[in-house]
Amino acid sequence: MAWTRVSVDTERELEELARLSHRSEVMERQIALRALWMNKYLKINQHDLAVKLGWSQPSVSRMLRDIAKTDEAAKILQSETAPVATAMELIRRAGRGEIDHDDLVRRLKEWEFDAPSVTHSLLDEWELDENSTSTLLTAYLDHLITEDEYEELAAAAKAA
């Protein structure tokens, strides 16, 4: 069987690479903030964090030292609630009753959503993008936000 070469949209591939790089940076920052919070509030030591992350203890130490210098860390360390990494995690916490309705709506209004993935087939629908505006639909379908709030949040996210 001979394989045919598939035409590749170079610009789209470069855009996807940039999106993945940005997402990686955001997740690395969220991992560092969560680890810092766990170290302070849950008293989980650097060795245990390193084992769970599959990193060396000195790497975890550097990560904690570097993130502790940021304004984000100062805000996180004032809260006894673990930081939220994705919009879907925020919605899941609200679904469990850990975040009240007004706080959920306020935080979603301030959320920095990723651009939604471009759908090319029905198969793409099965992939949930945990930090895109598509999570707003989940919040609405789970009755965590009203239809009016959904429309307002989706419009605000689209305008941003």
C-alpha cells in the first residue's frame, strides 16, 4: 500500500505550536503555584512534591523559590483555598459546592480563556478543551450558571 503525502497548512501548524507553547507556560506556572500552596498549607515537603512530579528535589526547590517571588504567589499564599488551573476545574469545584454561584460568575468574568480548538470533524468534539470558552457551555448545562450569564460570559470572552 502506497502512502500519499498529505498537504500541510504550515501557518496553521505554526499557530498550533505557538498555542501549545503558551499553554505549556501557563500550566508550568499553575503547577508551581499549586506546589507552593501545597507546601505552605498542606505542609507537603519538597521531596514528596518532587516524587509526585517526577522531578528532582533541587528542581522543585528552584521552582518554589522562583514562583514565590511573583505577585501571583503573594495572592495565592493569602488564600487557604488551592489555586485553580483551568476554567473546567473552577466549574467542577462549583459543581461540588466548593465555590458559590456569585464567586463562580465573578471568576469566570475575569478568566483568561484559551482560544477554542478549531473543529474539523465530529471526532474533535470528543476532546474537551479544559480552559477554553467551551467550558462555559458545561457550566450552563450543569445548571451552574443561567442562560443569561452564559451569553454574557461567552460574549465577554469573545470580545477579550
